[in-house]
Amino acid sequence: MGLHPWDVLNVALFEHFGLSIGTWSIIVGLFLISISLLVRKKYVNIGKFLNALLIGPIMDLFLWLDILPDASNTWTDYLLLFLGILLIGLGGGLYVSGGVGAGPRDGFMLSISERTGLSVAKARIMVEGIVLAIGFLLGGPVFWATFIYTLILSPIFQFSLKFFTRLRSKLEGGY
């Protein structure tokens, strides 16, 4: 059905250069942290490093265990895909608004948003569009759901980030 743009890139790098998909996730994450340090240090903290270093091994573990079901291309797959995108967007905004650190990709996109004045959704779509193009040019797997991730997840993330940031401010102001 399709992968998230960053995973399209990770799979393409894996196919071209070896290492594991999770290892490429770590390498790309550390590269983005380096760029974020140059662009806007605000989003670089312990949470970003933990995210960069832990997501890759977890991804490799799930791929190694091979416990995730294959797509059946039934309506339940599409429902689960859209629910997953909704949960990822809501969860992303929730964890970033918590102030413990945005992951390398989210922090990079927030830095780009602040630096360019673009909305978080537009900055994220722009960055993920570029990542998608690079991954595709390297031969990464792109299917229709990849575009759904790219175009729908970003506005959900932005909405969730604003909502939970306002909620956090209200709760902190009440004490």
C-alpha cells in the first residue's frame, strides 16, 4: 500500500548500501539532528537523541520478528491505514507539545517551519516531498499510500500540536 516518505528513503538506502533499515533510520536521524543544530538549536535535547537511537532498533526488531500482517487490500486495510495516520498525527503533536523533545524528523521540520515562516504542515509536506523524491530516485518503494502519508499526516500533526500546546499552556497556567 505504501510507506511513509522517510521509510521510502531508509529502504532505498538499505537496498543500495546494505546495513539495516533501522540502522539507516538512525543514521538519517543523527544527520537531521546535526542540521537542526545549525538551523535552530531549540529542538535539540535528550528526547531527540533517544528517538534517533531507539526507533531504528525497534523497527529492525519488528522486521526481524516478521509479525506484522501483509496487506490484504480489503476495506479493513484502508480503515487501519487511515486510523494509523490519524493516531500518528495526534500522537506526534501530543509528544512534541509535551516539551520533552521532538524526534529528529519532527524537530527538523519544526526548525524549518520557524526558519521559513511556513506553517508546520506546509514545512512538513515540503520536507517529506523532497525526502520522497530522493527515496524514489534511489529506487525506494512508492505506492499510493505514500502520498496519503505525505499529504494528510502533516495537517493532522499541526492541528494536534496546536491543540495540545494550548491545552498544556492552560494546564500550566492553572497552577
